[in-house]
Amino acid sequence: MSWDVTAGLDRDQLDGLVEQVHRALVEDPDRTVVPERMWALGLYKSVVLVLFMLRQNLVQEAAGELFGVFPGY
């Protein structure tokens, strides 16, 4: 699937952003994040989801439904 329309970035831009996020996570991991929740989508799709939410102004619940990630209540 092409994420260009969803994320608003072309493939090279999106790859570069994911690389920067990965580098930031490796250099300064947040010990308060629960890993199994953090990686429900994987890093790439997580970045796409955030960009999608910012572009479409979606609430988290709706975005989670679209991306197949449901709250763990």
C-alpha cells in the first residue's frame, strides 16, 4: 500500500522521517512506554498513523479503528 496520500509525504520523505524517529528512540528510549502497546503497528505504520491523524484531525479512537488497533480496555 502506498502511504503517500495518507501521510502526505512521498516515499523518500516518509522513509527519512521513520529513520529519524528510530534514531531518536534508540538514542533516548522512553522507559515509561509499555513496549507491547508501543509496537502494536510497528514503527513505520505508527509514524504513518500519527501523520494521518494530524492531516485528517481524527480522534484516536477513529484512527485506531481504521488502522486495526483497538484500545486494550
